[in-house]
Amino acid sequence: MLPEPTPSSQVCYASQYVTGEELEFDTCTKCTCLHNIAFCSVSLCPPLLCSSPIYDSSLCCPICPPK
């Protein structure tokens, strides 16, 4: 689930990115450049129903181990 994108400070300014280009800074942060401003959304992780979640660097959110 991604919240409404908000402007970010000068990520796209004076760089190789063009309007409409999409950026991914990490597995949780997605941005789109619009007229030299990056509009970014950060994924919100749902609450987990387990006591020992698994943190995988390839995933944005931790997961519960299989039962």
C-alpha cells in the first residue's frame, strides 16, 4: 500500500533523470520525477501477527515465518 506521493528535495534537479522517469531508492521507496522534483511514496508495512518476523533485504516489509 502506497500513500499519496509527496515532493522530495532536489533528487531530480540537475541530474540525469527526466520528467516521468521512475526511480527506486530501495525496496520501500518509489519516486517519479516531474519537472526536476521527485514525488516519492514509501510503502507502509502491515502489522504482523507473529512474534519472530523474518527480515529479508529483498523485501520491503518483514514477513511471518511459515507455520
